[in-house]
Amino acid sequence: MCLAQVLGQIPRYPNPDVLVAFETSDDAGVYRLEDGRALVQTVDFFTPVVDDPRAYGAIAAANSLSDVYAMGGRPITAMSIACFPEKGVDLDVLTQIMRGGVDKLQEAGVALLGGHTVADKEIKFGYAVTGLINPARIVTNAGARPGDVLILTKPLGIGIVTSGIKFQKTSPEAAARAIEIMSALNRTAAEAMLAHQTNAATDVTGNGLLGHAFEIAQASGVTIRFQGERIPYMPEAYPLAEARVMPGAIGKVWKMIEQHTSVGPAITEPLKSILLDPQTSGGLLISVSARDASSLASDLISRGAMAAEIGVVEERQAYALVVE
Ligand code: CO
Ligand code: CO
């Protein structure tokens, strides 16, 4: 049984104040409050992706906040979730992880309210995050419209490069760049997206660019067409993918979307792996009306984010995704 099947067996209890829940593969859940605003809530934690405990904490925080940003929300509070071995690892490591995390929360203007730690063989760390959102301006997977332009706000290849770190096949410069990309908040990208005619968005995380684009295509009933040569990635990811130093999850993502995806001859095998690569704390994939695409792109760049126009949304065709 796979995870989606487990979730399918959880009973649904309809509640008029639940505006977004777990049925739609959206980034976070949304609950309407009495004063016209809504709460947006999410939780994420994972095993270390880098050796530096402080950087790991910062990445875990940026990643947990990202699901709130991806829906157009503003995170306000967080609770930490930590799994830590009872012996064998110095407790100072946990202190460093938590310091890295709280500094990132501080940068985002998010208050840490508390947390919970359990003994576990393997270190895991992350946050449950609560934010506020305007119920009239929730950016979900479902709103992409034919004619929209797709903009990506961080380069791909993070999962492949962090695999390279694990196998000591990555240069220190590439490892530092990966940490920089993963620690960057999606806050500025979210603010820019809300200032324009954005119809749908998601953050690019465990399902890679194509897996998350597939969720948008399915939820919106459209086809997404990517121009492979326009998709930015960390240059070190390509030779690593060529040498097959990469996360095993790439194959799982491909299995999930294979039947629904047409990949053209211009897409080499390493590039295809990069498009499927699971990202930790990846960027936003924004579906914006064509009229607003260039103003959103320049707004993103002026706020210090990346803005790559990588594809378009079309009426639904035989394939949900076309990569050419
Ligand atoms: Co997400
Ligand atoms: Co998530």
C-alpha cells in the first residue's frame, strides 16, 4: 500500500470552515476564522541533508515555512519537532540545529512557541508552522489557466548535489551553494506572486519539478508545456546525474507521472533526472497570467529572487506534461 492509499482510507468529516485539506495535494491546510481571515497550517521534518548542524536547522526552518508561502500565506508561529539519539551524538549538535532554525524563523518574523523532542536512532528535525491567509487570495494547485506562464524561483538539482555531498563527490563550493539555495526563504517570492495575477502555485519539494507540475496540471485540468533548455539548475548537478549519483526517489517520481508525460528527444537522460530530482526547500513554481508574467519576473528579480520563465499552460491534451 502506498501513502496516497493510506490517506484515501482516512474518513472525511465535512466542515464548512475547512477551506483546503489533505485531499488535493496542496502544500498546506486552510481553516476559516470568525473574523474573515483564515489559518494556514503545515508540518515538515526530515533527516539531515548537510553536515553542518546550524545550516541543517536553517534549511529545515526555510523548508517548513515554504508551504505557507506557497499558498500565499504569512507564517506567524512555529513549533519544533526533533528526533535525537539518546547516546552517540553530542547534545550540542541539537543546540546548533535549533539555533540555526530559530535564526531563520527570526529572519522570517516568525515566533517560536515551543516544540517536542523524542529519542530516536536517527536525527530528524523540522517545524509545524501556522500562518494567516486571506481566504479570497488562497493560491492553490487548482487555478492554472490556459495561457498562463510558469515561473520558477530557485534552480533545480538540490537533491542530486546533496547526494553528491553524502558520497563526497561534490566540491565544497557546490555544497556551499546548495546550502545557500536551500536556506533562502520563499517569502520574497510569495510577496511578489501576491502582487500579480497569480492563478496557481506550489513549492518544488519531494516530487521534483515535474511531479509538482503534474499536481498542478491534474488539479487545474490543463496541460503544462516546459521548454527544457530554459529550466535552470545547479551546473554541478549535471555531471553527478550523468554518473548516476542521485536520490533513489527520482525513479519513483518518474513512475508516478510516466503515463501522463511526453519527453522530447532534446531532453537528455541527466536533464530528465534533474527535472525529477526531489528538492529540499526548493523554489516556487508560479502559474501567472501571460499579461503579468514579465512584471512578476522583474518584481522577483528586484526582490533578490530568481525568475525563470520555463513553460506555459495549455488546454488539456493527451498528456498532462509535455517537456520539449
Ligand atoms: Co509544498
Ligand atoms: Co511539505
